[in-house]
Amino acid sequence: MALHYHCRHCGVKVGSLDNSLISSEQLGFTTLTNAERQEMITYQQNGDIHIKTICEDCQDALNRNPDLHQYESFIQ
């Protein structure tokens, strides 16, 4: 099982973890609501997990332009 983190806005791969010994609690998944989990986490048939996050560049853009928060994705 591997965890793959991708930016929800630009799609860049932020990073991956290859460790099946990490619990959902350690990853912070238990602090998410069911709706947030459904939106952010995708389980693949091979056991991998894909997680939507925000990369540093997109976070900087959001900090400089708070009005961008209204869009699901602001980079096309």
C-alpha cells in the first residue's frame, strides 16, 4: 500500500509514502468529516490511497488572493 498526495488545484505530485504501518489516526484522517474524506481520499483497487492536498505554490497563491478560495480549482 502506498499513499500518494496530489495538489487539488494544479495536480502536481506533492509526495508519496510507502508504509502500510501508518494508521488513519496518524495521518489525520480521523479528524475529517465523512464528506471531507469522500472529497479528499480515493482508494485504488491495488490498495494505494490517493489524497488531495494543496501544494506550497497553490497555498501561496491562495494567501495572496483570498478570493480564489471560492473555486474548487483555480488552475486549469
